[in-house]
Amino acid sequence: MAAFIDGEGSILINTQKAKKVTRGWYLRVTVANTDIRLLMWCKERFGGAVREANAAKYYGEHKNYKNAYHWSLGGYPGAWVLRNCLPFFVLKREQAEIGIALQESIGPRSQGRKKVLSDETIEHRRNLKKRLLVLKARGKTLMPEQAERIQEVS
């Protein structure tokens, strides 16, 4: 599983927004491929969901690309997968550590409870998201527009 996440996957920290205000953060682990058998294997062993990717959105209507599929798993189960893959990651170990740290700050099950977060917790989660985005930024150096986008979405 670590090899699939390393090579075909992503580790994401997404935000939930309400009226342009961040209400919360959540971990998402994904693997993408054009062969759905890999994604079904992931789902059968770890749970989560498999969806068809919107190829037209990414590649345009007139491109000759195969359909792609995404498997995703979030929250505590996603952190569990990352924790168990940690010794085997070649490329995404630091990203996985950040994702695990986010989930540890949330706890095992939020069960839909709305709780007031301390300023320190909010800042900690924002910093984790920023660190992850900086690790994933393309190019040799962080371009100003990348830094602005990271600031905007964190």
C-alpha cells in the first residue's frame, strides 16, 4: 500500500468552509489510476470510496485519455493506513507524518460534535496544512503565486 500511495497517491489536508470561514480540517488519502482493479483492491482491504475522475476537467474534452479513478479514505482510517505504511514510504514519509499529526490533533472520532477550537489548535492545524502544501509545491523554489495560494487555502 505504501508503494501505491508513494507512486500514485496523494496525502491531503482539506478544509471545510462555511461562509468563507474555515470550520475544520480533515485528512484525505487518495490513490489514482486508470485501472479500476487497483482502486477496488484498496477499497476491499481498507474501506473508503472509489470514484471516476472527471477527465474532461483535467485534460479537456478533445484529449485522448483513458478514464481515471480515485480511491480515497479520510480521517482516522486514513491516518491508520498512513501510520502502518510509515516504515515503507520512500517519497511521502514526511507528508504522512504531517497527515498523522493532523488526525492526532482531531482525535479518533469527532462524531459530528461541534466544539470550539482554541486559537493554538487552529494555528497548529493551519501550520500543518501549510507545511504539507509547501512539500507538495512544484518547482525548485516556492513561487510568489504558490505562496499566496498556500496562504489563501490554509
